[in-house]
Amino acid sequence: MTGPQRTTKAQDIYLALADDIAHGRLPPGTLLDEVGIATRFAVSRTPIREALRQLERCGLAESRPHKGAVVRRVSEQELDEMFAVMAELEGLCARWASRAMTTAERRALRALHAEGAACVQAGDRRAYVALNDAFHTALYQGSHNGYLAELAQDARRRVAPFRRAQFDELARLALSHAEHDRVLQAIERGDDARAQTEMRAHIGEVRSAVDGVYASHRSEQRHLMPTK
């Protein structure tokens, strides 16, 4: 597998803030103060502004007149809707990949899957998250439909902070890898219908895992709120 792509400072800050939002460390309504964030990351305000724009584009923040960017609340219904679309797009990618992937692409997908197994065994969450992204991206590209791949990638970016949160529990690594294995086996057999079904089921399991993480953080936030 090729090494991870180098990220920009703005991207690094975006990922950190998105992770804080998904885990409830920055609850809805929190002001995303540019000066405070710049101090936290020891950077100028230029990459901060780009990071905030990225948060707004993926629906995690919103600009308010005379106030600036604040954390936006993402409802359970909104998450349900996003993951439902994600499941259909990724299912279609898996279906088409089972028909269209070249021998070299299938070999590369197997290699990614094998590396994922090593990460599960080592309990290496960070490495598995990167390989998980690479596995799904390989399926988008393996569909050999540029427009479908673009739609799937855009949808994935929107839910990425929540998808990463599923791996808070190390047990989720092994479950995710097993779900990938079922998708891979269907693709190797050229069973396009099964590949689509298994990928849909995989995204459904991701949604359930995310719901557990996200719901617990919302519960903690309600518990910490002062009574009136």
C-alpha cells in the first residue's frame, strides 16, 4: 500500500475540530473562535478560516451574523438520511466493482484487506482507520464510473467524522474487518448482487456503531446541562 497522503495544516485542524464535534467535546452552539483556535494549534488565522469553511461545507458548523461560525447540531434523523444514501452509493460501487475491477485492482484490494487484518491483531486504531478509508476508496475507483465514485466520495466526506468515531471501541475494528471480508469474497466470486447486499449491510452496521457513540455523547451533554 502506498503511504498516507500528506495533509495540509488546514486539513489537520479540520480533522481535529470535526473529531471534537463528533465526540461532543464541542457541543452544538459552541462558538468556533478563530483567535482561540489559532492559539490552540499555534498557527495563523488563515488555515483556521479554511478549516472552518470545511466544517461548514460538511454541515458541522454554520455561520451566524455578527457572531461567526458555531457548531451545528446534527440530528439523528439527519444522520439516518446521510447513512441511508451512503449505503446505496457504496452498495452500488461494490456491485459495479465486482464486475469491472481489473486483476491488478483486485490484488491491491486483497492486499489492503490483509494489512487491515494485521492492524486488527495489533489493535492499531489509527492505522486501521487509514486502511479502512483506502479500502472503500479502492471500491469507488474499482466501479470504473467516475461520477458514481465522485458522489460516493462526497457523501463519505460528509459523514467521515462520525464514521471515524465508530472505532472508539477497539472491538469495532474486528467487526469492520469481517464485514469487509464478506464484501471482498463476493467481489472475488463476481457475485455483484451479494457484493451490493454485503456493503449495504456493512454501512448499516457502521450507522449502528456511530449511533451508540453519538447518542452516549448527547446523553452526557444533557446530564451536564444545569437545571433551571
